[in-house]
Amino acid sequence: MGESVRVKECVTCGEHFLQSNNRKKAASYCAECYRQYHRDWREDQKATDPLFNIRKNAWEKHGLYAEELEAWVVEVGNCPCCGVEFDRGNRAAMPCVDHDHECCPPARSCHKCRRGLLCFNCNTVLGKVKDSPETLRALITYLERATNV
């Protein structure tokens, strides 16, 4: 099962390149033009579908269809920690899937490790303290002492 390789001409820049069977999706473009084509395609998708990134991230990061994630956001409504209403137009209030990092890597989650939805700010705080209740308690103690000075 040898891999067949042939010389092709890029439809964009006219440069000749080697095309193998494993590059069928990019068969008409040299590597640089294909990267640019793909960047342009993503930008077009974002412009025509405001939920493009949400759909992509919901599936790639959390194994959820965008509709499932949106239903979850509507059901929860507000961040259970600070009470802010979820709002995709406000980065601080954007809903984020909180998950146990012991189960899945930082940028992914599965149905077993998802703990809930938090706003971006609260989720970031948990990430910064590495989900440590001890660190959070120490920060609370510090803050209470500092405000009483």
C-alpha cells in the first residue's frame, strides 16, 4: 500500500507542489494557500454564523451540540457563584463549562467531569487557584483581614 505522490499546480498562486493521498481536502492548493483559504473560510463562517465558535467549541471541547449547551445556559440562567446573568456579548459574563481537571485535560470535558456552568470570571478564578478549596479559604481570610485594617 504505497502512498501515491504527484506534482500539482496550486489554483491560487500557480506554484507546483507535491500532493499525496493524505492531502485530498487540500488537493488544489499549496500548503500556504490552503492555510490562507482555511483562515478566510473560518472568517466567512464567523461573519455569517454568529454562533460558529460556540458550535465548534461546544463539540470539540465538551462533546455537546451547541443546542444542548444553549439549553443548559437557558436552564441555569445565572452564574451560581456570583449571580451574574449569562451574556455572550460580555466576556466577563460569558457562560463557561466548569469541569474537574483530574478527569479531563484543561481545555476539554466529558459528561463525567462536568460540574456546571460558571461565568467566565468565576471559572477563571477556579482555574487560577487550581480548584483548591484551601487556596480559596486562604484568599477569603486574607481579604477579610485586609478590609479590617
